[in-house]
Amino acid sequence: MIDELIERMATLLEPLRVAGDQRQYFHAVYQRTTVAVAEELKRGGFTDPEWVERWDVVFADLYLDALEAALAGREPTRPWAIAFGAPADLPVLRHVLLGMNAHINFDLPQALVAVITDEQFDDPALLARREADHKAIDTVLSSRVAAEDAERTAVYGPGTLLDRLLRPLNRLGTQRFLREAREKVWANAIALSQARRRDPDAYAAVLAQLEELSAAKVGALMAPGQVILKLAATGFGVRLPLSPGQPQTTAG
């Protein structure tokens, strides 16, 4: 499954590069990250590799479906519409972070509830294994931060003097925000599961709320200035309000 996903990503990347489309920046990073996850799967780095592979494909499909909708002239979900519509002359890092933000905040909770049933959310032992693999993905992502920074510098240049001075902060900050967002994502997945238990309308309402929060966060990152410094002040993730009776939880 994941090999087919990587091939699908490669097929979509080439025309983006040929056209000079700014959406290529996040897409290329995501493809390389997916290759890293595939390598970790082959290495045996997950508790339940079959589940991780299924989850990774479901997660990626949400982004790829949004991209293909936009490329076909259809309106994607709001977080992706904002990220895809960012000015082309923004720094490469900004385009990458806009894509990461939309994908992690909006798509990842949906991917989790797509591959974890409501009954499984009630199984502490199984949920602990799912959380462990959720954290293991974080390790893969964090390990890519320095490599992606080096890739950007090699392909697009070192940037301004301020960019070069802030590079160590950017690396540490990105790793921190991946952890922070992951904790909020897990809580939001539980909120979606709780809504799904009630009825389809409740689920749709909570998902719409998540879409609004995620779109607002992506929009905030469009403002001028250093993105990492903004994230340091406001946080990377979004958090749905707790429903009555919903337990406090993190994936920390």
C-alpha cells in the first residue's frame, strides 16, 4: 500500500515542479517523509506495522484528495484552500509549514478515527499500542527536520542572514511543535470519536468546528514575520473544546 502511495505522490510532484507551482514544496517534503516511514516499517520500528501502514495511507489520501481537487478547479477543505492559495513568493519554509499545519491539525485526527473504531478507543491496552505507534511516527518526523533543512538550503539557497541565524531555532522549534501538535491531535481524535458515537450530525458539527479552527491557524501563519517565532508564541496545534463528560487526555 505505502509503495503505491509513494508512486502516486511522485506522479503528482513532477507536473508541480514543471509548472513552478509553490505547492511542490510541501509535497516534496511529504513524499520524502513517506519514504522515511516506509523504511521504518521495513525496519520493524512500529508495534503494529500493518495498522501504521493503513493509517499512513488514509492520512496521506486526505491531503492528496484535497490537492487533486484543487488541481481540477474544485474547492478543497478550508485549511487546504488557504494553504494552497498562499502567495507564491513566500519563503519555501513557510509553504512547507502551511501544508504541515493543515495536514496535521485537520487531516490527522480524521485519519485516526478512520482506523480506530469507537470500541477500540475504549480498549486501554489496544489504545496504548496505537498511541505508541503515534509517538513513533513523531520520531520519524523529528529525524527528518535537519535533513529537510539541508535539502532546502541545497536546492533553494541559504536565505537571508536572519534566516541563517534562526536556522538552529527553526530546527528545535519544528521538533517541539510536532510534539505539541501530536498531543492535541490525539485529544481531537477522541473528541471526534465521542461525537461519532452520538450521531452523524454531531460528528459533522465537530468536524466543521475542527475545520474552522484549523483554517484559522493556517491563516494566522500567513501574516508577515518569522513563522517559528509566531509558533513559539501561539502554538502549532489546535484543540477542540472538551465535550461534557469527555476525559482530559494527551498522548504525552
